[in-house]
Amino acid sequence: METPLSTSGNIPPKPGTRPPLQLSGLDFKLLRVFMAVVEAGGFSAAQNELNVGLAAISKQISDLEIRIGMRLCTRGREGFGLTEEGKLVYQASIELFTSVDSFRDKLSSAQNELIGDLSVGVIDNTVSDVNSPLITALGKLHSESPKIRLRLHASQLDEVERGVVEGRLIVGIVPVYQRREEFDYFPLYEEKAHAYCAVGHPLFTASDITPEVLRQYEVVNHRYAIHRDKANFVNYDSQSASASQVEAVAILILTGRFLGFLPQHYAAPLVREGRLRALCPEHVHLSTAFNLILRHNAPRSPLVKAFATALGVDLKATT
């Protein structure tokens, strides 16, 4: 909950005609604070990101509102929310800093030096997949261009896609279940998955399990992992359990009441501990393509090109 803050301010009434806003270095700083507050979801949540106190953040947002003559957000007992003007300023700020980064990238390229922020969105719970080139690529990029500031965001698929569309993220690394026209796709690697059950489930100690047997048991519906092939192995008629993240699927499987599909790399430690069992892995398995995604027809900055090269991706070979 947001700490109550004053909703009063000294914002001047909007005149009929205002002179064009001349942006200064301070304005850029205030706009970055505003973006951080919006993306954190409120003043309190932004304190760690900005490394300043609540009172300082509140004053900076008030200063920005006074500077541009608009109420940007509500805060206080009713919680944090953007006004219509605030939504407009937030989107314009994304476009502004994208343009600034592009300008800086071009200058850096001319100087044969890469400088700037590289915001990358990735799906959570993929760190253990040895097939992913991400860790090696980030290390290589930082080694070759140490002035690049890496900004890595791990979240759900829809959040990564939304971040790339809105420009908050420059690139995303995501599983591809269905293609969207907003993106250009570049193949990276394949993630392998199996069906699992846990201690306490009837199949955990059963022998002679066949794929047909699996259809007799309830299964966790992994909502965003839309694989047509799953229907060949399990029965989704039951609506007893559903989840939207890998870890949530694993928790439900570990109750011993459900079957479920998990990435092999994620499940491996739980299998070694004797808590999970892969069911008919030689016959029941899925493969998911992970791709680098960029906003369709967006300019390929030197930063993006360098990151793609580190990943081993040819940006001219979009699929």
C-alpha cells in the first residue's frame, strides 16, 4: 500500500496557450524518476530502484508536475494510478529516451565504442537451461563493451512481450507458442520438457507405465504454454489445477495429486532428490523453440546488433 502523500500541489492552472517546453538536464532526470515510479507500480516500490527515500521521490514527481503543468498521477490512501495526462507523458517519455539512446548509439558507433542501456526481457526459470546462449552472450558483451549498462528483466511471457511492444525493453528472449505480427523472430535454442509426477502420486512407484495410462490422471494446465502435442499425452478435460508459471506448475505437481509438464533442466534437481519422476520420457516429451524477439521493423541499433552477434544471431535472417 502506498504511504499517504499529499495530493495537493502548486500546479498552475492550464493557460489557453503555453510556450513550448524547453527540456533541461533536470527535466530528463525528473522524467526518468517518473518512468521508474510507473514501472515499479508506485512511490514506495520505486525506492529500491531509485535508491532514494519516499519524500525525495514525492518531491521530484511534484516538481515535474509543476514543471509541465499537468497532474500525472494519484497517490495517497486511494493508491497509485496514472491520470490520462500521466499515461501520455509516460509513453512520450519512452519514445524520448529511445530516441536519445539511438542518438547516443550512433555517436558511439562513430567513435567505435558502444555506450548505453541494453534492456533485455527474459522468461523466468530458464537460468538452468545449458542450451540457452544468454549468460555467455551477456558476459561476452560486457567484456567487449564494458560501458554498456545491462538491464535484465525476468518475468512472464506476456510481460516480456508487452515490454518490447511498449519500448521499455529493447529485446526479449521468449518461448514461441504462436507468432504475433508485432515482432520479428530469430531462433536461439530448443527447450525440452517431460511429464512428471511427484511422491504420493499413484504413478510415482508404478511400473510398466504407457503413454495411454497418463490420460487417466488429472494434469496441471500450464496456461500460457500452449502445445498442441500435449493433448496426445494427457487429458485436459479436468479444470482442477492451472498455473501460469513454471514454478507454480511444479508446486502443484509436488502435491502428489497431479501430473504436469516441466522443462527438463528445471525438473532435473527435483528428480535427483527423489521428489519427481519423469513419466515415459522416451515417448512423452515436448520441444519449445526459444527466440530472440524485436519489435517489427524497429531500427536495429548498434547495441542490438552487438547483442545479437554475441547470441550468434543473424538479424538479416528473420523467420
